Amino acid sequence: MRKEAERLYKEREERVQDAINLKVPDRVPVICYEQEYAWAYAGISPMEFITNNEKMMMALEKFHSDFQPDMQTFPPALTGPLILVIAEPCLIKLPGEELPSDSVHQLIETEIMTEEDYGYAYEEGYMQLLFKLLPKLRPNVPEVREKFLANIESASQLFRSNVERLEELGIPCYAGGGMESPFGLLSMMRSYEKFCLDLYRNPGIVARTVEKFTEDLAQLAITACKLVGISRALVGLHRECSSFFSLKQFEEIGLPEIKKLVGLLSREGITPILHCDGDWTLNLPYLKELPKGKCILELDASTDIFKAKEILGDRMCIDGNLMEILLSFGTPAKVEEHCKRLIDVVGEDGGFILKGEPPREAKPENIRAMINTAKTHGVYKK
């Protein structure tokens, strides 16, 4: 690693780690989820981005060179249909096939896992259940199980080398591994409608399957983090909040699941990034039960991020919440205004990471406004 790149890498890691440790860094760290934007900005198709390693890396390197955020969100990895199925076990529509070539992939949520599959899921665990269901999940792929295993092997070989390629440019990765939550995965495989019925008719079998999957998925994230040497893992919590299920169901299944995931990851020295989609405002007080300084709370625009700071700001780092609408349809002045408020309120006394999620329609000038505001207005006076 060249000296300048080495300096940048160390500086960016320390800045983010200070925020995670609820310390005051030199300035507010800024991260931009690049997966839904970098391909469009580089002028390639979304299908090329998820299946062609060189084109994917070209797009990511161009994005980082032009915008200079503090970190890449995930280790660059090809995410074709047979890799996507691990975190998104649904039927799928692909760009250039069922969808326009410039579209992102779409999930079709229907019943793939039957009620009778719960017994197998509990006995064998998540990956074995996934393997069993592959012919239903990817019905158009012949010899799907053999191809799935081959894809896993080839993707893992690129995983580490792509991270090293970014490191040579001074770019760390925010998360080294990740997983969708067991609750979310069961909901996708069963479909939301069927999963709601399961929770009503037989909550016990759902709870024990969630517990079984928790250990499996935590181990997948731990393995990935250790492979690339990054001690942060994203935990996708897309279905646990009160936008989807009652607080009673959260208390009985969702919260124990989160506490166990946090414990398993923390025991290995890995910081969970709790990616909380939907409105978590009513769920926030429960998260005070998580250990102090061991998690990152990642919020979108649905949750009141200022309420999150009030309730949890002294317990966990918060990241968020520049989302698609503002970055696509706002102006640089509006973006700067929102960023300044986030920095002043949520970033007070540290423990905050400014994070944006631009879609392909985002304006480059809005992304620059977000990143530049963190680098100017986000400087802490010591």
C-alpha cells in the first residue's frame, strides 16, 4: 500500500471507529451506499455490475475517486442470481431479462417454504433449507444446486482480492460481512401473508426456527468478516419493526433474536450494524437492552432519527439518513441543510456517521453536497 493510501486508510478507519466507540472523532464520518448508484454513474448496466468483476470494480473505483466518501459500504462481490438467493430467498426478476436492462433486480415474494418445511428448517438449519429449496427459488436454472456451489466458490475467491484492491487505494470497507435476519428470511420464504398466519397459529415453531437460524447466520457473517479482516457486520432487520408486526411479537421473537445476534457477533469482536428499515420509532426503547457501545443503529427516513438520538445516543452509534427522495429530487442546498441539522443534533458529542443511500436517479451534485458538508460543517472543535 502506498504511503498516502495507507495514511488515508488509517485515518478513515480511526474516524469511523471513534464514532462507533461513542467518542468524538476529528469530524463526522460520511459513507454512501454505492451499490444502487455506482453502475449508473459509470455508464454500465446493473446486470454487468452484479456479474462482471472488472466492470464492477471500475464502477466502484470511479465512484470513490470522484466523490471521496470515507468507506466502501460492503466488500465488492459479484451478486448474480445464485449469490443473491442467500440473502434474498425469493423468486427474482432480472434486468435485461424480465425487466428493462437499466432496471435493478426485483423480488417476487410468494410461498416457497411450506408450513411442513419448518421441521426440516429446525433440524437442518438455514443453508440446508436453502439448498433444498433452490429448485423452487431458481426454477429456470438447470443443475441449480451444482451451479450454486460453484458460484459460492468462485465468488469467495474474488472477495478478498477485491478488498485488497480497495485497500491499495486507501478505501476501507464499512462491513466485512452481513446477513438478513432469521425473522426476515422466514418472512420472505413463507411470504408475508403466510408468515403472519404462522405467527398467529403457531408462534412457538417460528420462535424456535428463528433461534436455530440465528446461530447459522451469525456464523456466516463471522466467517466473512474474518476472511477480509473487517470487524463489522451488517444485520438486515427489514421486518421486525412495528411497520410490519406488533410490539408484542417484537418482544417475544424480534428482540430476543437481535440480542442473540449481537451477543454472538460481539463475542467474536465484531460490531453489528443494525440495518433497521421501516419505522422503528416505537421499537427504539427496547434497544436500550443491548450492550453499550457494541452496535451501530442504521436508520432510513421512516424512523425519527432525532428521537433515536434522544433515546439511544448515549448507548450506540447512529448512522443515517440521507435517502432516495432527497438525493434524487432535492437540491444541493436542501441536502446541505438536512446534513447540517443531522450533524448538529445527531452528531452532537460524537457517535454519529452520516450515511446516504442514493439510487440510480440521484444527482451527482447532491451526493457531493452530502459528502462535502460532512467534511466542512462536520469538523468537531476540540
